[in-house]
Amino acid sequence: MIENVLGTAPADLVREDRVAGRLYTDPELFELEMSRIFERSWIWVAHSSELPRAGSFKSTFVGRQPVIVTKDRKGVVRTLLNRCRHRGASLCEKPSGQVNGFTCPYHAWSYGLDGSLRGIPYPDGYEGVMEKRDLSLARLRTESYGGMIFATLDEDAEPLEDFLGDARLWIDRFMKQGGGYPIKVLGRHRFSFRGNWKIQLENTTDGYHFPIVHRSWMASVDAETADMMSFMTDPTCTTHDLGHGHSVMQMVPEHSDLDADDGSEPLQGRFDDLVAELSKTLDQAQVRKVVRAMHGTGFNLNLFPNVSMSAAFFRVLRPISVNETRIEHVAIGPDGPPELDAVNRERLRIHEHFQGPFGFGTPDDAEGWDRVQRGAAAAPAMPILVNRGLAREKPGPEGWPTSHVTDETGMRAAYAQWKAMMSDD
């Protein structure tokens, strides 16, 4: 039998080549993760396109804490705890929208977009008891990079840009898929799977499973797309550990930087009609940029602990319990003139074909995640192996630990960060 991971402290549960199966099944560990990781890390909460003007808001979570992300009248993005300061009722149950402020449905205490308490019905009962300025909504630290908005409950957390570190280069590259235009959120769908959040976190930089789990998708696409994703034996396809638990998996290296285009790569024939339509109003350089980026970038970027920028969409995870995780798939596309509507319609069809609820990719992935949880519950003392490619992992030119795209470098990166945060009490 494979040697068990020894010990019970979090630091003893993660080794370089394996992690304890308990990491998926132990409810006490899950509670520690909520306090030591999700209440201390920078958690992705929104993209800037979701808050286009003053009064725009989005409801979401930071760990287990319900929050409202909003843009105030000065254009400042705020993350506010979704909890009235009076008796604790939630202020907002809508996922997104446009408002002038927030009013509690219980006793009608009202708050401004910046979280300040503005009004109290029948205020005479509070004279000499309190000051409104002392009862603003709780505000979380909020910072952004490249249009990606993050919040944290930890006032002492390092600056966001320091936490992102070398992942910033890959965020910059990811945003180039707008073809010279900014990107915007096109739509989203949400679902749950019966498994631990780390199972999904692993999946985004797991190239090893792709031709096995996604055989049906490979058979459903045109030959050019299938050939683009045939990376299993290509030595130029790599995975990098970027530090702080972040990692990037390069499946199509020639599309990692979409600005690096010498013009020799032909555009896929499936987009000929789109090229013809766009060519009526856009110059050929613009047409080439937006069409060449139809499948997004050639990499999956994992940002520890809750969001990945995966080729052409955001994948966001929210732990619910030790064996339940909510996932949100967010489709994106260029934010530009009306001519790009046709581009975004096609990008949505591509997204639906793989990531959508009736697509060829997501249902197969979710089945795999469910099975990992069921299997791990059968023998929680038996370790989970993350040793693929360990012997061939070496520093790349940038100093990043690097191995093949099918190796488990990204998982080792995430678990090293998990170990560091879970050991810090």
C-alpha cells in the first residue's frame, strides 16, 4: 500500500509529492481553511465591466461572508459587508443591478453607496444613544489589477500587486484577447458539484486529464481546433509555478501573447463568414486581432485561491462545505463598437459548446470531481499523489519552477501556499 501522509497538523498533511486524502474530507480542516485562507487571502469579487457606472453593484461572497461590490458616486469601488448595522439583516439579495443606495427591508435603515449610514426612521429614539457616522457598513479592503477586483477581510494583508507577483504578466496577456479593445463580461452560469473546492482548483492546471475526460469534445470540434489542443506530447507546452499559489498552464504557447503575431498563422476556416462581416467596417489588422483571439489565450491562469482566468472565461469557486462547491463560469468578450456584437455572439457559442451546462466539457469535468470526492471518502488516510513531473521540474529562464503541461507543477504550487497559510495560526 502507498505510504500514508503522517501527522495531523496542517503542515504535516502536505508533502512535495503527495497530500493527505483528508484535505478533501475533513470538516475541521475545512473550517480552518475558511478562517486561515478565505478570510486572509485576496479573493476575486468582480470584473470592472460589471460596475460600469456609479450605483452599479454585484452581490457575492468573500469566504462565507456575503458582500456587495459597488461603485460609489466618486467612482471608488467598495466592497461592503451585506449586513445591516442594526439587527443584522441582509441588505441586498439581487445578484447585480443599479441603485442609489441600500435600504434594510426590516427597519429601513438606509446606506449610501459608500456604506455610510444616511437615514434612520423615527430617529428620536436614538438621540443621545449613537451617532450615524459610527455605524457605516463594514468595508473590506478592495484593490484591483488589470480590471480584476479583489477584496480581503484581512486589513494587514500585503498589497494586492505584491500578492499577485509574477501572475500580473499573465493577467496582462489574458486581457489582450479583446483584440485591442477592453474585455467585458458577456454572461455567466452557476452550478454546484459534490466535492471539495481544492479538487476544482487542481483541475484548471491539470493538462493530464484533457484527452481522456474530454474525448467527446475533441470529437465534436473541427480538425483545426482539435489540432490546436493536441498538446500532450509537445515539449514547448509547459506549466509554471508563479509563487503565492498561482500557476499558469500553457496549452497553446503561440497564443500566450496575442500581440506576438508575425501574420503567418492562418485564421481558422470556421470563422470565414465572421471575417467577411467584420471586414465591411474594420481594417484587416483589427479583424485579424479579434478573430485570432476567438478561443481566448493559449493558457489557463490559476489565481489562488478562488479564480482562474481560463483561456476565454473566468472560473470562480466558492466553498460551501467540505464536500460541496459552487462554481461560476463567466464568459467574456471585447467591449467595443456594435460591429463586435457578431464576435461576442460567436464567443458565447464557443463558450456554451465547452463550458456551458449542456456543453461537452463542464459536465464531464464535474463528473470527475464528484468521483474524486467519493473515492477519497473511501480511504481518507490514503494520500493523493501530486508527483507527476517532479523529477523533470526545473527553473525556467524567469526562475519559475517549470515542467510539462501534463505535469502537476500547478497543484504543487497551490498546496505549498495552502500549507503556508494553514500553518500560520
